[in-house]
Amino acid sequence: MRRFIARALDKLPKLDKEQIHNLITDLAMENDLLEVVLDSLTDGVVVLDKEYRVIFLNKAAERQLPYMTSDPYEKPLWDVLIDEEIAGFLEDYLQNDSGVDDHEFTYGTGMGNRTMAYSIMPLVKRKAVEGRVLHIEDVTAKRQEQARLHRAESLASLTTLAAGVAHEIKNPLASIGIHIQIMQKELDMRATVDKDGFRSYLSIVNEEIERLNGIVVDFLFAVRPMDIQAHPSNVNNLVSDLVEFVHYELDEKGISVITDLDTTIPWIRLDEKYIKQALLNLIKNAEAAMAEGGVLKIATWMEDESVCLAIIDNGVGIPAENLSKIFEPYFTTKDFGSGLGLTLVYKIIKEHGGDVSIKSKENEGTTFTFRFPVSRQDRKQLKEYCEEDCEEDCDDEISDSDC
């Protein structure tokens, strides 16, 4: 159609009135069709010019945008929106020429409270940016389905955990029952009590009670929601503090520690006590895997808008058939282990919005990798925090060297 219009415009001086009328009619029909198609979409589409004024918005966008105070075609879009949070978001990203994908807001509409995902893209014409396109998607149903699946997954995990607890408490309860029966028989059969024997039995009962308490504490930690108190944190500093804490114990086991920390990674929001606990669990596992000594490497780097943190050992590795099971509750290959250590690691990282992956090969070693996504908005806010905290300007990428 574009090529047809270009050819028609070239020949315009040679066209008679009827031909010009037919051309305008065809253009109007084409424009109407395009508008009908856009108005039929369930997603909102807003087209802005270089001054961020509205050129076009479809019916869905009219329904999904918060109430407007005046004609959106006369002022920049953020100046006509009542919702200050969304207006500030649009002003920030549009004026900084920043793209954004699926930034979510929840607000009241004619259909009740809805969650909308906003995306901003450049409007490109002949390889030049002529404005912006705002895409608005109603993700309410998607988020509700995700919440439903999360609840179902949580219930399934709780069922597995409960079955594991039931299995774990059988042995200590059986041991306690046996030793209480022995003490009862001793009391029934003898006139005097063997105090040393009774102390021995009571010592075993106390040990089993402590074991039961540990099982219950681990279970509660695994099922309770974590109270994550995330603050801007420097992952490299966190790793350095942890290495300082564990290196004496690792030295005694013949394990040397190597760090490869990327000083250009940005700050991210973390609850440091939980992340340290997750790392400590992995370091303890690595220590057990390198009983004869070895090398433990901790590395950080930036990849695909994510801060990555890896714990690498050259220990005995994990059999391939076990790799898919290691994060399951109460799965363990140790003679004495709760089977919850890696489950808790997985839960901690997921509670931070991150992901954890594993690579391992028998007799070669194991690598655990954490990935923490960093959005552009988070990076901007963390940059401002770093500037205040360090009392000096930081570069676009906040790093140890900057602060």
C-alpha cells in the first residue's frame, strides 16, 4: 500500500478529479481498516510524537489508561494523567529515551482492580526515531493464574515436606520409645536404680529430642514465608566478608579459595543475611565434596541484564541421575544430613526474584550459579542510592571501584 501511495503521489498532477477522488476514497478505507484492527485489539496501543503528545490511541488504551484531566493530544502524555506514579514513570522513561518491557501497575478501572504491564518502544520511520509507542497489556488473569499455580506448587511442596518430616521423625521417636521402655523395665525388675545406666539412657533420649527439634526447626523454616528485607547491596563485598569468615576452616581442610569478582557489576537489592546463608550452605556442601582438599572458586559477573554469582568446586561431583532431584525436600546422599539445605538455597534465591542452576560431573566438580535480574529502573534507583551512600558521583554501572 505504501508503494502504491508513493507512485500515486508521483502521478498526482496527471490525475483527473475522478481518479483523485478514488485515490482519497481508497486511502480513507485503508485508514479506517487500520483503525478498526487497532481498536479490535485487547491490548492498548498509544502512539506518541517527538514531543510525547498522543498521535493515536486505540479503544483498549482509552479503557486501560488512568483517567485523563484534559485532551491528550495537546500536552505530553504524563501531563494529562491523574495517577502520579504512572505519570512519573512515563515522564522518566520517555524523556530519558529509555525502553522498558512489562513494567506493572495495579489500579482501579471500570472492570475493577486490574494489573497492567507497560512497555515503551521507539517509533521508527525510515531509520529515524519519530516518536514512541506505548503498549499496555492487561495481565490480571495471567498473574492470577500464576498465583494459583504458585499456591498449587506450594501445597505440593508442603505435602512432600510433611511426608519427609514424618519419615525423619520415625527414627528418633522409635529410639526415644525404646529407651523409655528399657528404663521402665529396669524400674519394674530392680529394687534399686542403676543411676549410671539411667543417665546413659536419658542422654540418648535428650540427643534424640534435640534431633527432633532440629527437624521441626528446619521444616518450619522451609514452609514459612520469608520476611525478606532487601536493601541495596554490593555482591562483591558480601562475598569478601563470607570468604573472610570461612577461610580458616577451609584452610584446615586443605581447601584453597579463589575469588574472581567483576568490579563493574551493579548494586542489587538483597537481604544479605539470607544470601549469606544460601552461600554458606553451598560452601559446606563443597567442603564435604572435597574431603581430600581442593579448590573453591567464587566468581561474579554481569550477563544479560543479570548479576551472576557462581560457587565452583573440584570435588567428587554429583551423579547425573541425581541432578534433577537435589533441590527436592529431604533428598540427600549424605549419611547425616537433613536433606533441606539445597531446598532452602533454592527458596532463598527464588524469594529474591532470582534463579539458581547447577552443572556437575562426577570426579570433576560442581558449579552452582545464582542469577539476579536487574531492571533499568532498579539500576537507576540503586545508582542514586550509591551516590548518596558514597557521597560522590557514580558511573552508569555502579561498582566497587566507583564506590
